[in-house]
Amino acid sequence: MNIVVPIKQIPSLVDELELNGDGTGLDEDSLTFVINEFDEHAVEQAALIKEAGGGTVTVVGINNTEEIEGSLHAALAKGADKVASIACEYAPELSSHAQAKMFAEAIKGMSADLVLTGVQAANDRDGNLGPMLAAHLGMPYVGVVAGLSVSGSTATITKEYSGGIVAQFEVALPAVVGVQAASQPPRYAPISKIRQMAKESTVEELEVEGEDESAGSSVARMYPPESAGHAEMLGDDAGEVVEKIYAILSERGLV
């Protein structure tokens, strides 16, 4: 079983985000990039499948941020066998269209039985990478997946729908799967193990045919959220709080 996991770097949501000078995107100089949360789950699911039935896990990233090698070393520490970096001169906001084409060009030479992607990324929420990657590779795609097991050349996939509906599919491999949640939370990799991987492992450098970075949608303008007001703290005394709540409701004609 040859499993390939393409990962995407996104701005850290812990940091305070600042807009660039013309307001069309984020200020890249102030950003720290981390692996997309859903891609973490894809890496974990790949490791679980390998542990259950054997195989090889290869994690691939696009080298358009300084932090990509750290994310690849972390993937090795979490169970990946090989990692590769796709050479890229484009900025971090490379569109999903361009990324899908670049990942497809790299994966075509890897004889993948199963490609696991995160179902979407926190910085765009469009969920387009997996379906477009599957189209480029000529493979079926199933997304919003919360359970996955493999037996021979068939994957049994648990897919979630809105309204709490869950369905189970049997999909002939090779296939692309958009992982929403791994069968268990992503494992923790200690810093010492990640540093060890950085010293002992080799990141394969890949060259692929470039893609027009203007493909897909573009942002005309971004704005910081405006404050609509502040919360009013009513105090600790239960009796006073009740009176204040009643007064507020009465003032607004709700009681």
C-alpha cells in the first residue's frame, strides 16, 4: 500500500493577522506558517492505515514557505516514511488550482494507491484541492471523511453529511480521499524527535511544471472586522443580576 499525503501551509491562527499595504491580502512578513489542521488528520490517518496493514507513507509539500521543511520533519516523526518538497517560486497564497496541478504532477510518478488530503484549509475553506487533484490524477474522490480502512484494493470509507447523516462507501483504489477527521486525534511528536528527523532524514526535492498563479478567484479587498459593541458584565450577586436582566428585557419590550 503506497499512501501519499499532500500537505498545505497556512498562516498560524494563533498569531494576530495584519493586512498588507493595499488591503488585498495578509502581510506575509508578519505571518508564521503551520501545517493545515485537516492535513494533520490526513497524515494521522495514513499512519494508522500503514500500522494496520503495512505500506509506505510519503508526505509532499510545496516549498513556498520557510516553514515547510519543519512540517515535513514533523510528519516523519509522526509515522511518515518519506517526505518530498516541490520547488516553487510563488508566494504563500498560491491558489488551490495551482497547488492541485503541482501536486498532481508530483504524485503521478509515485504510483500511489491512496492519496489523502485534508478536506479543506482554514485560510480558504473552499475544499477544492482534493476534487481538483483527483481530476488531474484521473481518480475517484470522496470528501468529508471521518473513517477509513483498507482491505486489498478496496477502501471502506465513512462519509459525513449535514444533519448528522453518515454513509459508508466501498471505493476501488487508487482514489483520493478528503479527510475531515482521522480515526483518532493526530499524535503528538516531541521536538526532540522532530530535530532528530531533521538531522537524519532527507527531503527529496521535486521539480514540476509550473501553473499560472492567477488561476482561480482573486481577492479585491480585505477589511479587519469592526467592533459592534462590548459585553456588559452584570456582577456576581444573583439578586442584582436578576433585577438587571429584568430591567434590560423590559426596556426592550421583551417582557
